Amino acid sequence: MDTYRRVLPASSQTMPPHLNSQIALVTYNPPIFSPNPFVTHRFTINVVVVISLGLRTSALSRISCSAGLNGSGPSNCGAFGFSGRYNRPVGSKKRSSKPSQPITRKLHAKAHSHASDKDQNKRHHPLDVNTLKGHGDAVTGLCFSSDGRSLATACADGVIRVFKLEDASSKSFKFLRINLPAGGHPTALAFSEGASSIVVASQTLSGCSLYLYGEGKPSNETKQQTKLPLPEIKWERHKVHDSRGILTLYGTTANYGTADGSTIIASCSEGTDITLWHGKTGKILGNVDTNQLKNNMAAISPNGRFIAAAAFTADVKVWEIVYSKDGSVKEVSRVMQLKGHKSAVTWLCFAPNSEQIITASKDGSIRVWNINVRYHLDEDPKTLKMFPIPLHNSNGATLFYDRLSISPDGRILAATHGSTLQWISVETGKVLDTAEKAHDGDITCISWAPKTIPMGGDGQVLVLATASVDKKVKLWAAPSLPSS
């Protein structure tokens, strides 16, 4: 043990018996090259301390500090980040060490806290059914097919994904991948003519375009193939809305009055214009202008009769789609205005029966309007119900909702603010449930499946889908309603 004697002063050579074997073990390792021999010895001794792991606190201080003596300057105690917790070497007697006890307790407490955080993150909201992963960027839009079994998503990575929802609780979902033309970023989408075709709004540097993707024609070789032919572009329209971006696309089957049952789609620009399209042909059926500085969104009633827009002002304008005897669209004319909010309307949705509109405003209220009125006799729409938005910030100020979606039975309203998701009773305005961190980022789109979806052994359930900037789409079961 010559190395030990050269480095440590004579007064420090009285060490525990088990230390010699530990030092001998390191002494015979090749030394680290250094022009200063004390640096090599100092490092060797510190390594000894790390390897032995059994030194008492007093012994640790004696070794690490004495290594800096013999003219090498001040000692460098603790320079290698000793944690202060050491285990007793095998074969040595247990020694009491009061200074190490509180440190050990502190480390145990920290580890326990970390484990509880992990357990907390693993816990799902009771209504959280599933998560659709695999998106390469923020999910900017989603929509269900009319049968509820297909869910299409628009992603900022330039890809449209159409998921098949055979079971909402499935561990994996088959999906069809549609790549947009180069340079396009999808902002919204809507199914057209069932689940076989879909209209996509794509934003590029030169403006906004619309594409209808439908089933491709099978080739001679596809008869022997199990895979379906990839969708192909059936029609496309470029620089729509004077190259302004498209905020929302809403599609529905027109079955009101003499309508022929075709799919009609309303595209709402970030300006003030709204365009009505024929889903199958891409023909423009009508244009309207809100004249309200800036649109927030627009929607079509489920029966294809009305278009309503939420814009910069507090009033909501409603237009009627008039059909000819042959079923085609004759004109789109403004018929009523919803007046009552004191600030801008952020979002709206039609009730499933197409006779009510639900609006959310920055004035902190939700209103349910009756639009089944004789407007041709100047009868104004009435406010049926008004509820305060049950959402507040840390200062107690009322927040406003970003988005709304009503369940297909018309009883539950889903609403979002940032990453918070709430379910509200349309009848009473009471909160049925809340998911404060439904996503790891702001929610960009929400939609109820128009029909129930199978879920494991629980039978059929109503499902809400939410999309977010966190690259995920989540499926949520509807909360239970209180018995009346």
C-alpha cells in the first residue's frame, strides 16, 4: 500500500480494515495520464470512495480532503458530486451514522413522490375511451362519416387519415392514408356521399384549394389483390375564397323540402364570405357575405335548410337554402338574425332537428334559440334558454368556449376552452363532467359521431372525438345524464 502512504498524511492512515482491500483493488489499475502525479492520485482515491460505497461520512471527509495536500493547493472535497448516502460493504459490521439518516429519508420521500406522479399520469379520465396516435404534427380537423364508423383527420404533416372504428375500445385501428399534393396543409375536411369520398381544404402559399377524394378505379391486377384501390382526386378547385384560408367545412345530406338528397358543403373563409358547394360535382351553389369584419365559423343545419355564421359581432346571421322543384339549389337568401348576445359569438351548432341553434359568446353565456319561426311574417327567432358558461380562470373571471358540438340525441353539449373539455346538459345547463387537461395542448376540433359505436362488452355508446395540437385524437364516451 505504498500509494496510500504517499498521498495521505501519516495522521490519516488509521482507516477501517475493509478500506485497504478496496484501495488495493484500484491501485493496480493503470493510472490516468497526467503531468501532475497528485491529480492522478486524487482521482484514484475519489474513485476508491465511489467504489467502496461503504465509508462512513467521517472517513469520506478524511480521504477526499487529504488528497489535496502535499503542495497541491486547497482540498477539493466533494468535487465529484458525492451524494452522501452509502451502503455498508459486504462482510463489515453495521455502524450507526446519524448524519446519513435524514439524507436517506429525504431520498426515499423523493422517489415515492416521483412514483405517485407517474401513477397519476397513467390514470385516465373515466370518459376517456381511446387515443388515435400516429399523427406527425398538429391535428387541424376531424369529421365522422354518416354511419359513424369512419373518422377522418386532417394533420399539419400534409396527410389525411381515415380510421375505421369497428370498436371504440380497440387497441389498434386500421386507417387509410391520403397524401395531399406537395406543399398543401389540410385545414378542414368533410365527408361527401357517404364514407367513400371526402372533401379536403388545403392551404398553400398561393392560396386555398378544395379537393374531393373518392374511390379509385380498380385495375385488372386488383382482382387478385386484397388491398382496396387508393383514393384519387375526383375534382379540385384552386384559389377559392380569393386565396383566403378556410376555417371550417360542414357537410350534410340535403333532404329538406324538394332537395334531391345530394351532399352540400359550406366552406367558411377567414374573411367574411361563405360558399356553398355541391359535394359530388364541386359546383358552386351559392355565396353569402356576413359583412361582419371576420368570420369565426359557419355551419349547415342537418336537413340542409339553413346556414348560420358566427363572426366578429354579437349577432348571428342565418340564411335559407331554397330548392327548385327538380331538387337543385335555387338560391341562398338571408332570412333572420339572432340578436341578444352582448359580445362576439365564438361558435354555434344546430340541434339535430334543425329547429334550434346553440351559440356561445364572449359575453360568458350560452343561448338556445328557436329558429322554427314564420320569418316571412317578420316573426323573430326567440331565445329559449340562456345559461352562464360554467368555466372560470384563477381570478374568478368567466371564460368563453372555443368550440361546441351537440350529441346526436340533442341532450349533451360538448364545449372546449384551450385544453379543457366539458359536457353540459342542454336541458339544464349543468355541467355533467369536465376534463381539465383533455389534451397536452389546445383542442382544435371536436365532433360527435352521428350514431353509436360498439365498445368492448359495453354495447353501443355515444362517442365524442377531439383533436389537438398535441398530435393526438381522443375518443370519449358520453357522460350519463341525471334521471329526471
